[in-house]
Amino acid sequence: MNGAHDLGGKHGFGEVDYSQQENFVHAWEEKVFAMTLACGMLGQWNLDQSRFARERADPAEYLAGSYYEHWLHGLEILLVEHGMVTEQELQSGKSDSPTPLTAATPRRVDEIIGSGGPTELDDAAPALFSVGDTVVVNTDNTTMHTRAPTYVKGKAGRIVSHYGSHIFADEHAATGKKQPQHLYCVKFSADSLWSDAARQGDSVHLDLFEPYLISLQQHIASLQNLDA
Amino acid sequence: MGDLPSNHHHHAPASEIEERVKKLESLLIEKKLVDPQSLDKLVDTYEHRVGPKNGAAVVARAWTDESFKQMLLEDATAAIATLGFGGRQGEHMVCVENTASVHNMVVCTLCSCYPWPVLGLPPAWYKASSYRARAVSEPREVLQEFGVALAHEVEVKVWDSTAEIRYLVLPMRPQGTEDYSESQLAELVTRDSMIGVDVLSASR
């Protein structure tokens, strides 16, 4: 979805406030961070679903809210959607009914942090593209979670790395299924993204899943359809 | 707060959020969905144990050990693992090298992707709208605001971490540090230099 989180290239935010050096600005933010990770460890949703929950915030609220407000909001949404808490419980702060789930112990927390969640996944179909290929990002205007930012849609870039196949974040967020898709690093000339504002030779690199990409030939063919 | 967690509540004042967080915490503890000791452990881990000191050790090793540097640039995940760092949000690492002609800079325009095992949790500015919006479209202006004036000839490469690959910038070793030990070099390496918004000097 191209919600308020899709910020690349947007104007009007002013200078970077470099005084914001810390990760946690308020004490409650530590709690939100820890509760989000700890609840994630219950295994009821994956990281991409967690990201999607934050992105679904009302755009005005997203932009007005601080980073950990997004997290708090996302966590509340997930807990309610998965039937782990009710809206009434959120309001009262008191439990009305138990759940069968078991909290991650500190030892389990250490294990999960240590092993992480690798996303590399074999079994993808043969790769459609190779390093050096020119590709165009498709203009799929999905309302679901995606890692293709608006500012590269319809733009042409060159594949500079093939990172193998990884869990496709879009599918993972939508259904929870771990579907392998090839992941490429695509280089875009800053000039092609921002025209005059950019210095010739500067570039922006993005990691893009294969379903986001079409070949240059396909792109040209789609333009020829205009004459039909 | 009557309409939580729907999408229509307004930007809440700090005291209201604090209250909301307190209620959520006691609710989750009562329902045994979180273990309070695990919450403490998570905060302690990322506040005190994991941070940019890890990344600085990686950089200093790369500056002093050419074969390590080659490994870091070819397979950063494996190279970083040899120093004992890895895991959550650093499962797939790529290291990009700053040189006299190329300056690399990292951002996550969609959220806040950041290499936790080597840099810890990101500073608030990294997650703020201004940096996320502008790092891709006007990196040179952003760098200037950080006090980094790049010569026009230096090519800027921005890395927008849109998938699960996490990027670490290998900053240039400052001049005049030929006699420094690996640990002295590590002291010079700033978090920001590994994000690509700082250029190092020996007189830090």
C-alpha cells in the first residue's frame, strides 16, 4: 500500500532534526518496543504482518504520531485481530478471559534474538533476471503490504546484485505463507528519479522482489499497446 | 481512548499514551502473554549489550586485516559472524565501502530497517519522516545538514533498505592513523559513519 509510511522523495518535512540522537525518547517507548517483540515471539503473526499493521494507520495520524506510537497502534491492532485481547480489555487494562498462549521466557528471548529470522528460502523457480539486466518496476497499486516504494514505480534501473530467493514479504504479510521469490538489488540513477535536482552519476539502490519487476522489452510492449 | 484500536483516534498527548501503555503492559502480564523479565531483558539487550561498538569492531578489523575486509565485502554476514555478531535484524548483511570517489549512505524510506546486531537500535532521526523522505532524493543536502560536505566529484550511492538485506557502510580510515592499534581505531568509528552520514577524522 502507498500509505503515509511510503515517504521516499516526499517534500515538506524540513531539515533532519539531528538532536534526536537516542532511540528511546520517552520511558514508555522502551515498554512498547519490548512488548512488541515479546508478543511477536508468541508466534501468532510474522514480522511482515506486524509491519503491515503499522502501515494501516490513518495517514494523518501516521504522520502526526511518533515512531513508537505507530508500534503501539500496530501491536493493539494485532492483539485484537488475533483474538488475544479485546478492545474492552485494552480500555480497562484488566483481563476478562485467559488465553492458552505461553509467554516467551528470558532464555527463549535470548535464543530468538541470537538466531533471528533468516528470510533466505530455496525452491524459487529459475530467476527471470540476471545481473546487468535493465528492468522496470511495475505500477501495481496494491492496497496490501509491499516493499516497492512509490518513487521507483514505473522507473527503469539496472540489476547490480541477485541476493538469491527470500520469503516474499507481500505474500507473507497477506497470508502468512512463506513463498520464495528472487530478490535483486536494483540501481537507479538519481537523475532518472529526480531529474534536475540530482547530480549526474549519483544513484539510489533498492532491494526488489522479482514480481515487482518487468523486463525492458515488456515495458516497451506495454507502451505499444497505446496505439492499439 | 474509547475507539482504540481503530484508525480514528487523534495524536495523543504524552500522559495519555503513558496511561495506554501502562494498561497494555499490565493486561499482557495478567494474561501471561508477556513475561516481565523478558521485557526487561529485551530493553537491556538493545540499550546496553548491542550497539555501534560492535560495528566499530568490524570496521577496525577491516581496516587492519585485508583478508577480513575482502570477506566483509563479499559475504558480510559471515565476516561479521566471525566477530560473534549476528541474529535478529542482521540475518542478511551487505557491507558497502566508502572510498575517495564513492560515498555510501543508508536509509529505510518505508520503515526503519537497520542492522541491529552491529549498530543497535536506530537513532530517532533515522526513523523520522524528514530523513526517510529526503535521504533518497536530496542526499547531498541531508549530508550537509549533518556537517558532511562532499566534493562534487564524489559519487553518492544511497541504499534504501527495502527488503531483508541490512547495509553497513565501511567508512574510510582517517589519515594519520597509520600507527593506531585496532582498538584505537575502533574508538574513532562513529555510529553515523557506519550509516554513511559522517566522515571520520583522527582528531575526534
